[in-house]
Amino acid sequence: MSNELHPSVVALVSLAANIAANHPKQGLCQMDKLKQYGVAQEQIDLVVEIARHIRDEAAQALDARFDEACRKDMASEKLSAIGVAEGVCCTPTPGGKSCC
């Protein structure tokens, strides 16, 4: 039994990952490959819907965590209490500029 995935499966996974990760290329090159492999538009649409749902769910969870942290009295709370290690909240850009 081969451990390799069919190229259409790889393209579907890549498309979903690109969408879920908000990748700038959005998985558009995978769309062409999927059409070449004869994958039905309904199947592609389902993968896109699932990936968008996962992306949106993750964004909502992050927003909720951020909102919760902002509601707390940050003066009395350590950043580590919300999962941010001390000293790494703001790191300099490669050119040495502060982002905070």
C-alpha cells in the first residue's frame, strides 16, 4: 500500500489550509489543479466552506480571548496570565524599530 496521497487530495488539503490560514494566495492555484483533476465544484465548495468556518471560528476565539484580557485590570494582571510571556509582547522589527 502506498503512503502517497492522490494529487487531488493534496490540492484539497492545500486549498483548505491556505483559506484557513488567510494566506495571501488564497489557494487559487489549487483551484486550477482541482479542475484539471476533475474534482466536482460541489466538493471544492464544501472544502472552501469548511475552511472558512474553521478560519472564522479561530478568529472569533482569539477575539474573545483578547476582549476578556482587555476587560481585566491589566495593571494588576501579569501578561503571563493571558498566555503572553514577559518580554515578548513587543519585539523589534528586523530593522530594529519597535512595534509598540
